[in-house]
Amino acid sequence: MQRSPADVFAAVVDVRGWWSQDIQGDTATAGGEFTYRYTDVQYCRVQVAEAGPGERVDGASPETTTALKTR
């Protein structure tokens, strides 16, 4: 099934749709930041470095922490 570039871009920047509804912040605008937290196990802050609607989106994660728990 082929999709248009606009459809693909919309799916990629819909982080809440493929990762978690618990995303806080802007996932689609250059300079925007969003965070994801899963209990006290993982925290991730991502900054959208580049965004060209229908063309390109790129991000960097300046802060990610993951805690591994053992029983």
C-alpha cells in the first residue's frame, strides 16, 4: 500500500500514536521538545532538531535515563 509523503510525515510525527499517549510537549515543530516517562524506569527528553512538513523530521535526545531493576 503506497502512502503520500504527507501521510508518512503525519504518522512519523504522531509519536503518541506509536509510542505512548503519555508524551508531553511538541513532537512536530523544529525547536520543540517532548518528554516521555515510564514510571521510574525510563525518562527521555527529545528536541526536534529539524522539521519540514511532508519532507523531513529529525531529533536528538539530549537526556535519556533508564533504570534496570532486579528482584
